[in-house]
Amino acid sequence: MKPAAFTYHRAHDVREAVELLTELGDEAKILAGGQSLAPMMNFRLARPSALVDITRVPGLDYLRHDADGLRIGALTTHRAVETAGVPDGFRVLPRAARWVGHYPIRCRGTFGGSIAHGDPTSEWCLLAVLLEAGIVLRGPRGRREVPATEFFHGFFATAAEPDEMIVEIRFPGAAPRAALTEFAQRQGDFAVVAAAVSLTIEDGVCSAARLVLGGVDPQPAVVDADQALVGRSANETTWRAAGELAAESIDPPSDGHGSGAYRKRLAATLVSRAFTEAATS
Amino acid sequence: MKDVHLISLSVNGNEHELVVESRRTLADMLRHDLGYTGTHLGCEHGICGACTILLDDQPVRACLVFGVQADGCEVRTVEGLADGDQLSDLQQAFSDRHGLQCGFCTPGFLMLAEAYLSEADSSADPESVREAMASNLCRCTGYQGIVEAVCDVARSRHPAGST
């Protein structure tokens, strides 16, 4: 329950962080809030040879709204997102924050850290995929933006190169009708299944919808339930049908937290609940 | 060769300077290097919350922060709550409400509650208190006394109308 030895390096700006990552090689890891990395190191599931501590890099803690959407700095804590005033179309973010760990975890853990960690049940990973966010990275080859839909490659695996650092997550478009809900055995635990949805409703009819599930695949799973949704009345019957269709179209794994069949039933219920919440948000 | 760093920090207002190995957690550093053994260690992976302290006024699990990261920071631990033999209002409330039995988890709960109570929107609503206290584990009391104690202090520190 103690971490293996590593060398500690404190970066004072993004350039220094990238230089350190380049110099220290593939076995180095970025340390942000450490709320996932430190437990993995204590368990020795992770044994990085070096840590680059970016917690003191200034200027990466912000929520900014401009013509390109809502920009969240990588070092913005979950708690800051939870308590921040955001434009109406992005209220799903503070609402979802209450599902992220517990209060002290939210005070220390960061938005960029969650995205970099890439847990397939992470609320921020699901919402980044749902709202088609861009993940902004800085590395020795410069700055690039990777669509969240292409960023997550499997359990804890992402498109970020070992010498790249996430600096910002950009949510390009408002999603006024969006919701995230989930189920865990205890409050604050990782979700067994999580559902994130967004909706467009015109004249009482669902004209577009998007659905992402967590806990059913090694990465956030985009599920096409348009057949049960688009062109249908925006009501409970439709949301339940969408839940059933989503459950039929997934093949979730079985583990200590629940069987595949149990996860399918959870998905049906949570998808229906999420659409109900989104429709009324 | 060990990777060590010279750091300085303040713990409950006392200045300390020490050499610490990178892999040393803040919890172990407080306990073993600085003698603040009031901070207890349960699970050592961020689940139980027994090691909760305040780092620059933020509640953190000291097992998930490395000691070297506290360089230049202000730490508050359970030892800083009482004034000599005089318990703080929160400690007294825990005693009055039977918010502890064996006492192992108590330092973590006290510091967690201190953080909660220092927030501008901390309310005496038992549901809000329960949600915040859900962060930590107690295997004796069943939480009711803890929630009541924190609610009492929320009411006395934030008189009606200000919360």
C-alpha cells in the first residue's frame, strides 16, 4: 500500500511539463489531482519511473465561454465545475459533477485528469463523447485537438502520446436538453452503468438524440437508438422504448459488480431515466 | 539512490523544514517524519477518508497526496482543532452527539466536517450533511451521531438566515 520509488519533477508551465515528459521518456506520468493515479500507485498497479507534477502550472484552471464554445482548463477541479456558473446550454456539466466521487475527491481531482485517465465509467469522459468535445493537447510537436469521439481507445488508453499533455477540453455546442445519470452500489462509487443523453425536441416530437453509455464497453459507448426516438412523441413511452433498444444493442461484460444481463437491465432503466430528465431540463 | 527533496510547510501554524523522499505520502510524512499521529491511515487508497486533512483549506485524503507536493503549503490536522484542553465546538458536538465510538475515523471526519462547514453554502440540512459525510467510513457509530453533530455546528456557526 505504498507506492514504488519514482523521481519527482515539478513543472512550472506547460512548456516545462512537455520538456520533462520528453526527457523522462515513456515511463513518466503526469501528476494532476492524483485521485486515480495515486491509488493505482499505492496498489502498485501503476509504477511510473517519474512523475511530472503539473498542479502548480498557472492558467489552466478556468471555465470560459466564447464563440468556439465552452472551454474548460485541464486543471479545473470537479468541484469548480460543480459550483461554477455556466451558460444555460451547458448546465449538464455542473449537474453531472455530483456523480463524480465524493466531496474531497472533487476538491482535488481535475477535469483534464479524468479525461487523461480514461476510465470507461467516468462522467467527464461520457459527456465529452456525448457533446462531441475536443481534447486539446500540447506536445513537442505543438498543439493539436483530438475529437473526444476518437480519443478513448479502451480501458485507461487514450490518443494522447506519452509526451503530450491535455491543456483544455472544448465543448463546441450547447446541449440545452442533456442529462447524465448512473447507478452504483454506494454513493460516490464508480458507476456500474452510466447513461448520458442529449435531445432535440421540436413541437413535442423528438427530432434528434444522442446516447452514450459507460460501464458496458472498454470505452464510452455511443449507442444508436434513433429508430426508437427520432420522429416519435417526446414522452415516457418513447424514452422507455429507447431504453429497451439500447439494452438490446449492447453486450456488456460480467464482473464482481454485476452480470452482463444485470447491466443490460440497468442500461434500459438508466437510459429511460436520463431521457426523462433531459426532456424536462 | 533515493529521490529526496528539501521542502518547507506549515502544519497547524508551525513551520517545518524537512527532507522527504518522493514516494512518501503526505499522510506518512505527517505521522512518521513530523509526529502528527492524529492523522490516521486506514485503507491507503482513498476510500475510507480516515486521513482527511486540510491542504491550503481544501479537504484532501493525505494518502493520495505526496508529501513533497505540500512544499510551501499550509496543512491543518486534527491536532490544530482544540485550544489546549478546550475542545473546539465541532469536537464538543461529536462528543455530545456520540459521533464516535472507537475514534479511529474521527480525525478524518472532523477535518472533513471542518471543510464542509467553512464553505459558504454549508447548510444544516441533514441530507446535505449526509452527502458530504458519505465521503468517509465509520465502522462503529452508523453515522447518525456524526450527522447530528455536524448539523448542530452548522446551525451555531451559520445562524438562521445566513445559510
